[in-house]
Amino acid sequence: MQQINTMEKKISELADIQKVFEKITGENDINKAFQELIKDYFKAKIFQLKIQITQLETKWRLTYEEFEKESASWENGMTYEIEQEYYHWGELLTELEHFIKLSLRPI
């Protein structure tokens, strides 16, 4: 009896998830709705990463590669804060590349 109640609860939870997915995407097939949500997440993540990268490019008036070359010639090197920003910038670019590749793969 316990097993049946647990199974009924899981089926009910799945139906609730399907309703939420349908409400968000307009798609009544849970698999297609999930795929649509993943695609939308990738688009939003890529957009957010591009904004952050653009903010750094605007701040330094350089691309990451240009910043890398220019900072190598700084007489006193980088401060700790600038070095942390530089590493963060590189991480953003790596993450952007990762999400672009994911977005191109079939779901």
C-alpha cells in the first residue's frame, strides 16, 4: 500500500511539472517543453555572458586578447584586483564558448 501511495504521489508531481512546462512554453508534450526550456536557458545564458564580456571590453577599451598583450608590457605588472578581473574575463569567455557549443548540439 505504501508503495502505491508513493507511486501515485510521483505521478501527481510529474503531472504538476507537465502543467508548469505547458504554461511556460505552450507545449503539451513534456519532452518538447523541456527541450524548449533548455534552449531558452542557453540563449539567456549566452546573452548574459556576452553582456558581461562587453562590459569588460568597454571598461578597458580592449578585447581580452588585446588586454592580454598590453598588460604583458606593463612595467609594474597587474595589481591583484586587475589580475582577478583578468581571470574572470577569461572564465567568461570559456563559459560563453561552452554554452555556444551546447546550444548547437541536439537536445
